Amino acid sequence: MSHPPHQQINRDLLRPLLQTSWRFYVLVALPAAMVLTGLISWLSQVTFGFGISGIRWPVYWGFYVTNFVFWIGISHAGTLISAILRLVNAGWRRPVTRCAEVITVFALMIGAMFPIIHLGRPWLAFWLFPYPSERLIWPNFRSPLVWDFFAINTYLTGSLLFLYLPIIPDFAVARDRATGLRRRIYGVLALGWRGTPKQWHRLETAMQIMAIAIIPVAVSVHTIVSFDFSMAPVPMWQTTIFGPYFVAGAIFSGIAALLLAMAALRRLLHLQAYLHPVHFENLGKLLLVMALLWGYFVFNERLVTYYGNEPAEMTVFWQTQRESYAPLYWTMVVCNFVLPLILMGIRRFRTITGCIIASIGVLIGMWLERFLIIVPSLGHKYLPYSFGTYRPQPVEMIITAATFAAMILLYALFSKVVPIISMWELKAGDHPPADLIPPATEEHPIGELRL
Amino acid sequence: MRALYGLYADGAAAQQAVNRLRAAGLTDGQITIMTAQPMEDFEFGHIDRKNRLWWVACGGGLLGMAAAFGLTWLTEMSWPIDVGGLPTYAWWPNLIIIFEMTMLGAILATVIGLVVTAGLGRRAGFYDPEVTDGSILVGVENPDPDKVKDLQAALESAPGGRIKTL
Amino acid sequence: MPNWGMAVDLDRCTGCGACVTACHAENNISTVGAEQAARGRAKHWIRVERYWEGEFPEATLKFRPVMCQHCDNAPCEPVCPTYASHHTQDGLNAQVYNRCIGTRYCANACPYNVRFFDFFNPSWDKPLQLQLNPDVSLREVGVMEKCTFCVQRIKSATIAAKAEERELKDGELQTACSQACPSRALVFGDLNDPESEVSRLSRSPRGSKLLEDLGTKPKVAYLSREA
């Protein structure tokens, strides 16, 4: 993996921290305005009553829970790239890990707001936290929503720390280059890092432990989010496939988000020397694999439902396949399966532009998938008299748009204060441990897996 | 003097400097090395390798597991409420809480262990910003005044070094 | 310890809707207006479901009053994060408004769709606010509500009987819907008393439970139509 020499790396990757152009202010101002609009919308919902949303009997979850699952899903990008690729020592991961970890942290933060946004009485959200109260009431640990609370907080803490630890040496570089107040802030953030072998070893061990710990947490988080659905006796919800299905879908949408972020960074921060087409190709291949896996899970779910022919389930089945939700359903299939297969499966199309188009399609498709899991089922439970249709209202649509704006805003602000590519990891790639130097073409006895 | 050190442009020169310092009678613990990235293809990059972070992580995980089990057991048994006909302590759902807090304990213990064992958060010893520019620093902190001459000679013998003192 | 339940005789039900009106009056359930009702915000703790069979002019109409079934294996209870929905010792599925933070998970989990969300703060056109029942609390926006088997009536009758140091007689305690039903289609009582009318009716060969195969163990027995 070729990349520029040491000083050049420092210069290129610290440039966004030390210089700002007018384009940055535009990139921040527009999303900030959208986020503010979203905040005002939500406050109007709290003030005027939940009724201004589109939620109704019996479809009590709509856009908000869709967004919740969608954003928590996107947060699985970082874990896959960062943790798994670190553990299998894939060298091409080095410029990509921090971009991915940042997506994880911010997507989690945005997703974690939705359990509060969609509450009827959000000012009481703190009751989900286990603390001894005068009411002698603790949270119900049997409830999937309390599992969500624990899981998302654990994952957020873990991801934040997993993001922060490798930034410490880069904060040290920034500290040594900056002046004035920024020097002091970076100095605090760098925790007095010097770069002795002792510190490097401890850091790398800690990162390894975190990588191994964060993978089961990530799998558990989206499984627990899927439990929000599979624990309720709703037709086409109460299925054991939801756990793996959701995790696979999460990784799928996470890779798509990562590809888009990388493409944007490459263009806006002029990182062509660091993010090569091969990075996009490799991630594009992963996107293809996840698209196939997604198709496998959908096929599984629907074939088993079709064979079961249970009246309540088949009502929901036909709703998505043939009736009112059919346009959304088939759009989802094209976006999630057909498009990635064509664009990522045919080598000629597996370019950066192809990756961008496929990723945008996947994000649209995965958002639709969450929506189509939630709304048709809730609208068609067991008693036909109580079927209902859901129509989203402006407040929900504005808040949905605001979350995308929030992601762009947070990402832009982050890349302004922290180098978006891990500098020391790039440089460390030139100094591999001695026992890894034999090239992959040489035979290794089985059992010599190096972690 | 607080410190005597040399800045070298590549790992081979730094390795030479370290070897000469050892030949001059210093132990590994007395030699300070600083790099801008881990250099595992050189021997000096392997000093101080052994650490106990794995045990710390496991310990933290066990603490988390105990805390979660205590939290769920004590709260659910002290205030038993019938929900959906489930038993008072339903271990299947509680396993999820226990798992999450185990992992949280392991993660937090790892980070705290890192901060403590790597000496982060407090400025220990000397530092030169040129390290982050790519130079490798090899030197001695608070050198014995009698041995300064020998140490300086050792540092100068490695090629391309710039010797500095603090 | 009583185990409260209900029996609904579908042969007697005429679909008049008196039970719905009585429930609104007894439990301080506000109406929401035509526009909000069209948007699905009506809160009918008991509703009369109507199903048509056949085509005009041979169409027949079936009525079925559906209220909270107070299931013994209620799917709405384990999913509430704050224990707002839980099972009492006398067999009721209790909804504690003060603990509800409005996640609406319980409503999604309920297969009978008998749980309702307060989309707005309740309001009554004057002078209807004068007929509010002082025994029942008003629910603010953001909480879930549903049929309670008129728990305020259960409590006051139980307390009165205890004060008089006697047992409750079958039929002495009625929910608003069973009291208002002109054809005595709705019968409320103690399922633990084998002699009570509701126990007798529950044992009827015409009796079945709604969505029983889901395993919720509902406590409302529906007696099928003969005609």
C-alpha cells in the first residue's frame, strides 16, 4: 500500500485542522439550520401534543422507530471495518478505520435520541436508568426497551473509547503543531502522550482487547433492537430470524454509509493519495457480499411465511408484495439487491462512482426495509376491524431530514478538529512485526493464526 | 541536566544508538525511546512488551457480570411484580442485561488499565516535539553526571544523530 | 382473592353501542372530534366491531364488543420498560398512568388492539365537563390507557363490603358497560366463584376465547351466536 512519506502525511492530514476555507462554513451552516429546524419541530410536538405526528391506532410506531433502527444499523460500519479488519490484520484498513469509527459514534448518538423523541412523555426518559427511587420502582429488565438502553449505552461507551484511544497519538501530533489555545486543548486530549514503546504496547493491547470486546457488543446491540419487534406477537414480527437479519442489514447499511463518507472526504479534503480506488473496490466487494446475505435473509423470511400460510401473516405478506406497500417493497428490492449486484458484481462498474450510486441506493433501500417491517405489520394485526394505515406528517419528515443533516454536521465538525485518517497507523504499516513479514504466498501451518 | 538524547532519522540508526547505550552500561529501564509510530520491525520496539491488560479486562468483565446479576436479582426479588405471567426472576431476559454490563465492565477496565499502566494523564519525563515529525528519540533521563561523556559518545556513534540536552 | 372476568353473549348483543357510551361516561374518556377520529385517535376502551358477511341483499351483520381481555399471559406486560402495565393479584391487567412514559410498545404487543394513546390533552365541550367521574383520574397527553374493568367500582365495592364485614355478592358489582347493556349481553364477575353467572357462562358449550391460540390466556369468554 503506497502512501506519501512521513512529513507529507503530517502536513496533509493536519491541514484541515489548521486551515479553514469558506466552503467549510457553508458545509456547516446549512446542516446546522436543518438540525435547528428539526429541534423546533420536535419541541412543537412536545408542546402541542403527540397528535401532530402521523402515529395512530393501531400503527403506534412509524417514522421515529424506523429512523431509530436505521441509524443504529448504520453504526455497525465502524465495528466491522475497524475491529474485524484489525483482528485479521488486513493492511488496507489503515486509512479507513477512523472514518468508520466516527460514523459509528455519531450514528449511535443520533439513533439513541430517537427513543427519547418518540416517547409520549420524554421528560421522564430518565426512568429507564436504574437508580434507587422513592417510588421503589426500577426499570423492567425484562423489557426489550430497557435492553436497548443498556445495549446502546454500552456500545456508545465502547465505540467512543474505541474511537478515542487510537486518536491519542494523533492528538500528540496536533499538539506539537498547534499554537495558543488549540495547543492546550490538544495537549489535554493527548493525555501527555510521548510515544515510548511501553505506551505503544499498552495502547495496542488495549485496542486489541477493545476490538475483540466491541464485536459481540455490536452484534448484541442490533439483535436487541430486533428484539423490540420479535418479542411482540405481531404477524411477521414474531420470528427468530430477526436477530441475524437485522445484524446483517446493519452491517450492510453501515458499509454503504462508510463508502459515501469516504467518497465525500476524498473529494473535499483532497485525500486522493490516501484513499485509493482499491479501498473503494474492497469495500464494494464487501457491499456485494452483504447484499447477497441480505437477499438470503429476505428470501428465508418470506419463503417460510409463504409456506406457513397463516392467515394473519399472509395478510401482511400480501400487503407488502402486492397491495398498498408494493411500490415501496419493490423499490427496496431493487435498491438493496439488484443495484448492488450489478454495480458491485461487474468489475467495470466497481469504481468510486459506482460505489457511490450503489451506496445511496442501499441507504434508501435499508430505510425502506425498516419502514416496511414496522408499518404494514402494525397496520394489519389479527382483528381486521382494527386495521389501519399510517400517513407521516411534516414533523416526522422534518425530523428525519434533520438527522441526516446532523450526521453531516457532526462529521464536518469532527474532521475539522481531528485528523480523519489515523496518521500513526498509516505510518505503522511500514513497520510490521517481524513474524508477519513472510508474505501471504508462503505456506503457513494451520493453527498459526496471529491476532 | 534533565535529559540527554539523540534524534535519528531511521530505525536502524536508533537501534545502533540503543545498543551502544546498553554497551555503556545502561539497563533497558534507564533508556528512553520515543517514536511517532510503533516500530515492531526493530528490536527496540519490543521493550516493555509484557503487560497485564488482558487480566484487567477479564477482571472488569467479572465485576460487570456480578454487578448486573446483583442489580437484576436484588431489584426483581425485592419488588416482585407479575408481568405477563413470567417468573419473578426470569433468567433468559436477564441474561441480556448481564451480558451488556459484563462487556461494559471489560471495556471500562481496559481503558482505565491503559491510562494507569501507560502513565497517561500525567506528564512524566521529558519530551521533544520533533518526535512527531518522524525522528526517533533515544536518550537518557537524569543521566549520571560522571557518565555523560560516555553516553554522549555512544549517542554520537550512531549515524545521522542530532544530540540535544535539556 | 377474586379473579375478575367477563362473558359476552354474542346472541344477545344488538350492536346498540350503549356499552361504549357508558364506558366513556364512567371513565372520563374524552371524544376527539370527527377529524381526529378519522385519523385514528379515538379512544374507545370498549368498541363494537362490526363484520359483514355476504353481499347485499343477503348480507348479515355480526357484532362483537371487544375490550381489554385482561390476559393472564398478557403480552403487553413484559414489554413495558417502567412496569406501567402489570398484572394485579385479582387478575386485572393494571395500567398505571403515572409510570407510563409513552413508548407505546404495549399497544403494539396487544393482539386485540385494545390499548389507546393520549395524543392530546383531553378536553370536553361545556357543559360536559360537569359529568366527569371524580373517582377516575384524567390522563395527560403521552400516556397509554385502556379498559380497567372499572377498577374504581371494584375498589369501592370491595371496600364497602369489607367495611360491612361481608363478602361481595355476585352481581352487586358491575362494570359500566355491563350495567348499561340493555340486553344483558355483557356479564362481569368473579371467575374464582364457581357459582357466579360469569363462571357459569364461561363454562357454556357456546363459549370460546378471542385469539386463544396466541397463548395470551384472555379472561373474556365469547358465547357464539345461535341464529
